[in-house]
Amino acid sequence: MDIDILFQIAAVGLIVAVLCQILNKAERSEQALLVGIAGLVVVLLFLVGEIRGLFDALRSMFGY
């Protein structure tokens, strides 16, 4: 796992946190919730490749 993906996840987290704070201050909590969910989806999409690599490594280790 590269360190780059950690920085990307941290950047997404910071951007989402700032946007959520701005939207909550503007009393738009519904949009803040949607931004948070969208950030979670983006991070999960980043991790799909890493999880696939983990399962491939486990499969090759156990010979399947």
C-alpha cells in the first residue's frame, strides 16, 4: 500500500470536513450529510483496488 493513497484519503477527509462545516453554518444540514456520504463513497472507491490486491495476495498464499 502506497503512502500516496493515505494522503489522498486525508485530503478528501479535510475537504469534506470543511465543506460540512460551511454547510452546517449555513443551516444546510441535508446537503452537509450528502457531502459526507459522497466523501465516504470516494474513499471507498480509492480502497477498492487495495482490497482487491489483498484478496489476490491471500488467494495466491493459500493456492486458490
